[in-house]
Amino acid sequence: MLTLDRHVGIHPEVVSTELGDGETALLHLKTKTYFSLNGTGARIWWGLQRGLSLKEISQLLQSEFVVDSERADRSVVELVDDLLRQQIVQAL
Amino acid sequence: MSRLVVELTNRCNLRCGHCYDERHAATGDLSSEILDRILAEGQVCGIDHLSFTGGEPTIHPEFDGIVRRVCGAGYTFSFVSNGVRVPKIHPLLVEHRRWFQGATFSLDGAREATHDALRGPGSYRQVLRAASVCVVKNLSFTLNMVLTARNRGEVSEMVELAARLGSGGVRFGHLMPSPDIASRGLELSLDERRSVEAEIWRLRESASVPVAMAPGYFSESPFFPCAPLELEEFNLDYRGNLTLCCHLSGYRRGATGADVLGNLRRMSLAQALERFRQRVGVYLADKRDRVARGEFSELDHFPCLYCVKYMDKVSRLSPLASHPRSSATATGGPSC
């Protein structure tokens, strides 16, 4: 079970591109799987790129969006869990 | 309707091992004056599509404005690119998606190491990043691979990669010969060319994406299909020269001029196109004579090699002259 004190790293075979409209495109070079992240997802990705813990990323969301802590935590965990399953990120 | 292949610039932001040195020192961009002429006269001449090449066309300093003007004038457009600037320019493409018919990304290896060895470290990821932007933004793209001694073994992987990436297809093309390239050991022999072509034709039968070969592959008939010779496509270099063929544009600083038909600074597009049609007629007549005289060699069945000789685009010291499979046929090409 993924917890908020975890750190995860971006898989070295993933390329990401900020699209300037809040969206981020991801591509795993090995699996050739594409992902598109919306504004919230892109912000979570930004935190992952900088090595923040999931808790720190949740706090970042709470400071930037009108969202309570429970929902922010859930957003981070659900997305990162999905990215882990797709090997876009990996546990450190 | 026909299309005009426009070399927006002869500059490039990469230094690829299979390109020629003059390209790496290039400084020229298509002028606004020439673009004005194209847009004003193209449709009257039956041209409705502009295909931008280079160099790297997206580094033209006015690329944004050019796209806006082209679309505003009612032309569709496409471009060939190394993909580096696509993350920057994609909003422009999205805005003009009605006129945008797709990008062709140059990917010269299914494997990162192969592509990067030819095009520079990080360039593979730049192409795939560009592909990801296109997929997310629903913009069409295809892949183009220049066949070399380094990537010849990755043809089937390339087809699979194109399918998995969501590419609209993949096109393979032979390397254009020049002395620079010969010294780098990248050329395929004629036998190797035919062997890889056979593999591509086989793959085409079963691939889940369209697989094509650019003109230049072996043709039994001396009168092979080539868009300029079918008057479906015309080529304009960055200096405003309408040319019979875009290959090796600017090589030897365009020294021979054998395929230059006119410059749009000095004549109308209609006049230049009329010269083009006349030149195609002369070209075909010359070829018929050559065939009738029994002078059509094995080498000449590779159309681009025939034209490189015919147009005198490479020097007499061309590696073709010393190529082990072409030594008997490549030195006596007709001069223009």
C-alpha cells in the first residue's frame, strides 16, 4: 500500500514534456506507453521530478489549489499508484 | 493539385553524421519576398500544399509567421523535422490543425544508441518527445528513416516502433551519396540496398502501419515513379531556386546548377514551372536515348543514383566511382 511518506523516482526511460497549457505528456521509451497529465497531475509530476515526498507534494497541492488535505492526499496517492503500476515511476 | 516542397532554411540545429559539411556551416533562410510570390501565385499554378524541409524548417526565424500566412492564404502544409522544436511550436500546429497535414520525424534507428550515434546524443529522445506531444495533442505524424550501414539491421524494429508509437506510417529512404558520407562508412552497397529493399517490401505486406520507400529504390523500369517527374511535386530551395530535385540541395554550394530551373526573384512561379515541365521532358527524352543506346547500367536502376550522375550533383571523385559494385558504370555519366 502506497503511503505519503514514500519517495518515488521517475523511471530513467521516461520522457516528459510540459505543454504550456498545464498539461504534461509522458512517454515510456521501453513500453511505448503514453500518458497525459492534466493540471493537477502535472503539478504532482513537477514534485516528483524534484524528489519531493508524496506528503510534500500533497502540501504543495493544498497551497496552490482550493482542496482539503484528504482530497489532496488521495489525488497524489492515486496518481502515483497508477504511475507505479505503469512503471512510469519507481519506488526508491 | 500539386505540392511545393519548400526548403525554408538550409540551417540545422543538429550535426548528423550522414549529412554533408556544408549544411553544418549553412546560414541561409527563405526570404519573405519569395514566400509572398509562392502564396500569391501558387494556387493559380495548381499548387495547394506546401511541404517544408530544410535544414530544419522549424528553426526559420519566422516559422510562426510563415505558418500563419500559409494557412491564411488557404494552403495546407506539412514539414519534415528532427522534432527538437515540436514541444515549443505545437500550439501553433494545434491552432492551425485544419491546414496541418502532419509532421515527418527523422528517426534513423529503432534503438536509441543507433539513432544518437548518427544524429547526436539525446536526439532519439527528442524525436520520441515530439511524437508524444503529437499523440497527446492529436496531431498527425509519420517517421522517416535513412538507411545506412549502422541501422540496416533495424528495419523490422523500426516498423514495430512506428506502430507502437502511433505513427501514421514509416518511410525508408536510401542515403544520398557524397564523398563526405563515403568516408564515414555509412553507405550500403548496391547488393545491400536491394537486400534491405526486399525486407521492406516483405514487411509492408504484414505491417499494421503503412510502410513505404522513398523514390530511389531499385526499379526494373528505367521510368520509375518519382513525384517531380510525374509533375506532382516541385522543389524550391531557400534561395528561391526551383529545382528538379531536392536531394543534396546546396551540396557543393549548388555548384552545377544542372537542376536549377529558375529563381523566383527573377521570374514568376508560372514561368519557373513551365521551365520545370520542359526540363522533365528533356530529362525523359535523354533517358529514353540512353536506354536505346544500351547505356543503362545496374547503377542506373537506382533512380536517385542515376539522377545524381545525370545532374552532376557530386564530383567525379564521388565514392560512386570507386564503389566496388559500380566502378564500371559510374564514371561516365552524362553532363548537363
